Amino acid sequence: MQTDVRRVGRGHDVLAILNANARKTTDAAVAALRSVLPAADVVHTRCIEEVEDTLAKHDVASRPLLLCGGGDGTVSALLSRLQQVDQTPIGVLRLGTGNGLANVLGSGSYRQLVDRLPGLPLPPPTRHFDLVDVEGRRSHFAGTGWDARILTDYRRNFSERTGRARRFHESFAGYLWALFTITIPEEHKLLKAEGQPEVEITNLGPPAMRAGADGKPVPVIGGSTGSVIYRGPSSVASCATSPEWGFRFRAHPNAHALPGWLNLRVYDRPILEAVRNMRALWRGKHPQPGMHDMFVQRVRMRFSRPVPFQIGGDPVGMREEVEMSIAPLGVQLVDWPTAFAAAPQRGIPSGQSSSRAAVVA
């Protein structure tokens, strides 16, 4: 006897939080979601205080589905304010710029996803993600060095633009423009003036592991609790629980190799060598010359001089010391391909979208 499957339908009890500041969270995008899920609570937030107010007004723990749209920074900000909610399924919508987590979860086109939401089963199929706990925030990645510097330059550059120029500079092309015209020249100048920063990384958790040539974990010799597991030059030092940072950049290709652990990576090469090796770095080729790839549960990083720092795609200033650990609670994120496989397409051929969803910019 077949059991009836509960579906999202009109969106009863579904809460959607959309970041109005995200590039693709247009009025048309919000209208399309409200049209497809007329019974859902769709909240268009403009600042973190509005997110906090929304969470205070709604019983998130009782919701069968929480939708989040606005990119990796938006997801990170939301997760940091859901410290005690680890079982509520969160569906990450592709509405940001880099969309790292949305890419990993297979969300695909927002236009097609929105139209198929009513057919999704409740509860939806999910994947468990561990999280990085750093400075009171939870995220799927955090790092120091070029990645934070690039994000800072990229955001500052497009924020100073208007009209068509802003749309270009807020895109992937704008990210590359900022990288090659701002970050690389200034980092090269800083390298000649001050040299590479040095970092000392101390293991504060269980004995560390490292990624072997096949990506599988093997013990770190001398990696016991309290030991220094790396001391040397650092262009990038980061921890992640997800392989991608955005724009399909697989910064942590081995992030899922050891569940319950952080994937720690240190890149020790100067910026011009990184540029020459950019294609392999972007694709996450492993192993890489100059890449130190380990698994830890808690570490402390101390730098020889202040370095740029970012959490979940948000630049958060300069740091000389940072501690990162595996968060005590993970999160359940909707596995979109599995969910789509269980969702009727409502008569829409594969690869197409309805006229209603097609209004989304």
C-alpha cells in the first residue's frame, strides 16, 4: 500500500528569508516565489537586524522547510543566528553572486527551482553539513589571506559603481577584474615591501590528520594535541566543511573526506606563482605544490603581521590571531537533485521553465 507523500504545495508553514542586498534578489525573484508559494511566509530582509527580527517572530524549529536566498554570506549570517536549530531543513536558493554552497547542493537555476518547489516532499531529502565555529559565528568556510583580500577589493570596487558598470563589476567578470587589476598588483607590491606573512598553526584538538595523494586522511606525524602542525609562509590559511567557495572555485576539494572534521589548508606560494597555477587551483587539483592539506577539529593560527580575514564570504577585517573549531551542531541542507527526483515537474519538460518562473531576472 502506497503512503501519501506530503508536499510543499502552497507553502503552508514554509519560511523564506531573502536578502534584498543580494545581486539576484530582484523584485521579480521575490514575486515569483510568492506566486508559487502563496501560503508561505516570504520575508525580504535588508539588514541583519531584520533577519534577527524575523527569526524572533517565527518558530523556526517547528518549520518543515526554511528557504534562504542571497549567497554564501547570507547563509553564513543565518546559520550564526540559528545556533540551536540543527534539524530544520534549509533550502539554499541560488540568488547570490558566487553561490558556492548552492552549487555544491545542486540547486541549479533559480527559475526552474522555484517552479518545482510545490512538488517537493516534506520533509525534503537533506545532506548533513558540519560547520566552522569562529568568533561566535558558524559558517561552511573561513579564511585568511588572498581570499579575504580579493573579496574586500571586489566588494569595494563594485560598490563604487552604478548602472551597467555596477552590474558588470558585481559579476564573475568583475571578480576577475578586481583580482587582476587591484589584488594581484597590490599584493605583489606588499610582498616586495614586507615579504610573505608567516603563520604558526597549533592543533588544539585530537591528533591531526592530513590528506594523502588520493585525498584520504592519514595521520600527521607529530600532530598530537598541543603540537605545532605548520610553521612557515602563508598566502592563504583557511578551514572549510564545503569544497567550494563560490564561482566554482574548489578551494577545499577534500572537505568531505573526513566527516566531523575541518579541512585545513595552507598555501605557501607567492602570488605570481599562484597566478601561473590558477587553473589547477581553481579546479581543486590535488595534490598541489605549496599546498598543505590537513584535517583538524580545533586550531589556533598566529600570524607574523595582520592579515585579511573573511567568514563565509564576508570580509571581517584584519587579524593577527584566529581560532577555528568544528561547530557542536551541524545543519541539514536540502539536497536539491534528490528532492527534484521526488518532485513532479508539473508538465514542464526537463531543462525548461514555466512562463511564471521565467520572469525572474
